[in-house]
Amino acid sequence: MCFFSCFALSAQFEMNYAPIEIEGEIPPRFYHSLKGKTKIDIVLEDEGMGRRKRKEFSTTTSFTLREIFLSGSIYYNDPCTPYVREVTENLLETLQSGKNVSVFVGRFVSPNAAIWQDGTLIVNVGLLAKLENEAQLAFVLAHEIAHYENKHPFLQYARKQKPGNIQKRALDNLKASLAYTQQNECSADTFALELLERAGYDSREGARAVELLMKDKKAEETVYVTQLLGVKQTDMCDDLKAQTHMGVGHDVAEHFAPVMLAERKAKIDAVKTTTGELWRVSERDFERVKGIAQFEVVENNFREADYISTLCEAAKLKNTYPENQYLQEKIVESLFQLYHYKKRGEEGRLLKMNQGNYSTNDLSHLCCYIKSADIETLQKLTATYLKEQYERYGTVSETIAITAAKYTALAAGKAAAKAHFRHYMKYFPKGKHYLYAEQRQTIDSSR
């Protein structure tokens, strides 16, 4: 147990958080993928694939990876990747092959990971935020290494599937990873358990890792939001109303996924597992990386304009870090954006963009509530929470200060907002919104 060191890690996020900024020299392997120069060394004559087909497979893989790396969705020179790579290297030491595996951490918020046949392994921050210990992380990494070792991406292509799209979607959507056949998934699980034992990890954590992927904690997160905003649980949409608002015709795979995951867990439970270590690299580093990942999930949800998920994730973390200024900022910004779109009559279009994130959990109830609430109700929710945070952080948080000015302009008019824009200019003369605030003052004063 880390005790004092873990307490220190908790204190690291107690008051604030600075999102990861991608900067510095581009690592060689990152640049390699960026240029689309993917090298795949495979010979599978029994699959009946000639040189042309193998080249097509290599081109498809290169294009998909280049698209992902160019999108800005992959971190580099960040505090999370070195630890995940060290855990991976600890696993690979027990293998003769697998030396071409190269690990990256992605901004994707779904709890998943994916590997390509060139050895590129991308681990989502959503996965790092959800797992409980290093052994569980090692199991997921070993599972992906198994796909690489058994050439599952290549075999998919040989059987007329499209691995590039499948793996790319798997980063965004847990259910998409089910595009691998159940047989492939189960064989990867078996391989992973053996690899865990060889590396000295507690292989029993494999079943727990799959169980965590099955669990839906969004209901708990929604309770945090209703408590935070003072919304009565009785005012929330019921199941039928939520389905009506969000659309009943969900993808069959979304309902099928828990069943397939449950089957995998049952098969893992049936395998004779051995006790081992929960931590082989560092418990302290795991807790630090998990904490960072939890905040990055909030940040990346907000960047994707998924304000419902941002609210839920921030409210959940606020329960652990009640004094964290960054979380208050994200809650304030998300409420304002939802009110802003509601005021313009475009909340339906906004929520529909992220509808797939809400269809299988209690987020659909919160989404339904926001969508069906009248403008006065949403305005009151936003104003009440914003006023409280403005009184507390208005002179130290430029995000809350400028959001207060924008909200006032939207709710009460430009004249009423002038004092708030002046307030921002006074306290944040070098703020990133200074020119905007100055412009608003000039335009309003000239009329």
C-alpha cells in the first residue's frame, strides 16, 4: 500500500488541475506513424493472400494510423505514456517476439485499447481512468499483445473485414471492439492470463478488468449531478420518456455487448488462475496516472462538446476533490454551453451529436431532462451555480469570470454584461479572452 505517497498524490489534485498540453520534440515512432510509413512484416501463405493483398493491408493500416495521429488524439511527452510503456515492457520481457510493440496513450474517453499489426498499441485515457490496479492494466495490455501475436488484425483483413475502421472505432467505442470474433477475444484472454502469470501479476485480476468494462457507473454519476445542481430525482425523466427523447432504435451491438463481455468473464473465471502481484512497476505511478486520466476524461469530453458527459465526470470527481477549481470551471462552462444552445433552440442538434454516448446508461435520463426542461429552468440552474462560483473564484479564475460575462450578455443583455467584461479586463489584463472582452466593451459603448 502507498499510504502517505498516495495521500500526497491526492493532494496534487486537491486545488486545481492543468490539462496536458502536447508540446516538445516529436518522438521518432510518433513521427513515423505521422508520415504514414508503417512497416508490417507478415507472411501467411495459408490465408491465400498474395503480395498485392498484403500491400493493400499495409496501406490501409498506414492510412488509419496516420489519420489518428494527425487528428491530435495521441499524447506525446506526457506524464502517462512512460508508465504504460514500462508496464508493457515488463510483459514483453517474457516473450521472444513482440519487440515491435510501441505504446501510445490516446485522448479517447471510452475504456478501451487497440493494437495494429505494425505493433502500434493505443491505450485510451478512459481505460486508465477506470481500472483499479496495475495488474488489470497489464491484463488489457496483454490481451492486445495477444491480438498482435496471433495476427488477428491481419486475419480480419484476409477474411474481407476492415481492421483499420474496426480498430479506430474501438478507440472511440467499447462495443466496436466486439468486431473481433468471440473466438479471437477468448483466445486473446487465455494468452493474456498466461502472460500475466509469467510476468508475476495476479491473473485473477483479468476477470475483474472485464467486469469493470461491463459495469455502468453512469447512474451513480448522474446522482452526483442532480445533487450538485439541486435537481430533484423525481424531476428526472423515467426510462420510457428517456427512450422516447433519445430514440428507441439503438444499435443491436450495444445491447449485445454486455452479453459477450459476460461470456468472456465466465470463461476467464473458469480458467485456473494464480495469485501474484497487483503491482510490478509502481503503485504510486499507477495512482498518479489514473488521477491524471480522470481529469483528462473531463477535459476531452468538453473538447468534444459532450457537455452532458463533462458534467457527470466533473461532478463525480468533485465528490473526491471538492475544492478543485478546474472542476468548478468545467461545470460552469458546461452549464453555460447547454443554456446557450437551449437559448438558440439548437440543444437538440447538440445532444444528438453525442447521442451514442447516452443510449445505454443513465446519462440518457439527464440528457432527456436537459432537452425537455424549459429555458427558464435551465437558466435558473446555470445562474444559481455560476453566481456561487463567481463569488468564490471571480478574481482568480479567468474561465469563470469570462463565462459570467458571456452568460449575463445572453440572459440579460449586452448593457448588463459590461460590468462583467470590465471586471475580467481588470483582473486578467493578460488573459486569453482580454481582446474579446475589450471588443465587447468597444462595440457596446459605440452604440
